[in-house]
Amino acid sequence: MKLLANKVAAVTGGATGIGRSICLAMAEQGADIAILYVAVIPQEVVEETIRAIEEKGVRAKAYVCDVSNFAETENVMKEVIRDMGTIDILVNNAGITRDNLMVRMSEADFDAVINVNLKGMFNTMHALYRHMMKKGGRIINIASVSGMMGNPGQANYSAAKAGVIGLTKTIAKELATRNVTVNAIAPGFIATQMTEVLSDAAKDAALTGIPMKKMGRPEDIANAAVFLASDMASYITGEVLRVDGGMCM
């Protein structure tokens, strides 16, 4: 029996990067997948992700959704439930960066990151709160070690991800008696398109702070998400699971 058989997972930022890996890993374990993505993602990229999911023998459908928009997020979640029948698992993965030292950071860049990375999670959880209260479920929020230890040049990102951790713990307490678990995953230095643009010197500098001396893979985050979404983690809630090679010990 597959770990997520007969479940429906909605994954924000699910078309590329870590989100795509989460979609594929959950599909491998039997979950039908609703991909939420922003309109700037090329349609051929979205379609390729859908094909890869469907090849695993499950349903997949994609929805354009700006998670920073409260009303749009509410409407898209209703559409997903109409199309897929339910949502059992919510993975809040959508995120952006606008890095700069605070002295050079614009208000617009600060607000943009907070609105997507933190408010976006409020919006998706708010949209599904009553739905999950009635039937139970799993919520998995992608945080970051930056939200636990800070990172120069990422005042907006670190503040948002620290907020995600507080939000996760609070909603975990609110929904604990409703058979809904709410947990966060805090990735460390993960090899994605975002890290590919870094110079070799920047990568080497980052690796010096990682005891395992290597970057993680998107699949490492995906495997953690599958575990937290499964019945194996049914008595775990309000936790922050670091997947960082020991970076934040």
C-alpha cells in the first residue's frame, strides 16, 4: 500500500524546483496532485510537470494562483476541491527572494517577500481551515534555516520564514483536536535554480558552514514532506524539521 494512496495534495509553487520534487514524490506514493503556480511560469514547464506526475498513475491538474491575493486563493482552493473532490494535504511551498542588505532594500522588495512567503501561507490555510476542520488533513509549510538563524542580505526572507515557523506552531495548536497536523520543513542550502546562479566562491563559502560539506537535493525536502503527510507522522504536529546537513545545529 502506498503511503498517500487515495489522498489529494495541493502544492503551491509546485511546477518547478523543490515544489516539483514534492509533487513527484507524493504522486509516487499514490496522491493525486493539484499544482498551484504563478502565471509567469512558462506553460510548457507546467505541462511537463503534469505529464511527469500522470506517468505515475495519478491525477494531476494545474491552477494559476497568486497566493498573496486573499480572494484569488480562496477561489482557487474552492475550484481544486470541486475538481479533485477534496484536499487532504496542503504543501505551502511558494516563495520568492529579493535579497539585499537592509540599507539598500526597498520597501517594495520587503513587502513583496512578506506577502508571498508569509501572507501567502496565511491565505492558503485560511482558505482550507474549515474544510480540514471537518475531515482532518496535513499541512506542511516550507520554512528555512534563514528563519531560525538569520542571514545577512535576507532581512525580508528571514523575517518571513521566521513568521512561517510561528504561524505553523499556532495553527498546529488551533487544529490539534481536529485531526489536522501542521508542521514545517526548514531546508538548508539546497541545489536548485536559485542556487545555480551563485558563484563558485559563494557556494564554497556556504559549504564551510555545513557539517556534511555538501548541498542538499530537492528530493531530500520532498522525502521529508511525504513523511509528514503520511500516517507515519500522525502524532507529530507543530514541529520544524530541519533538512540542512547539520547547518543549524
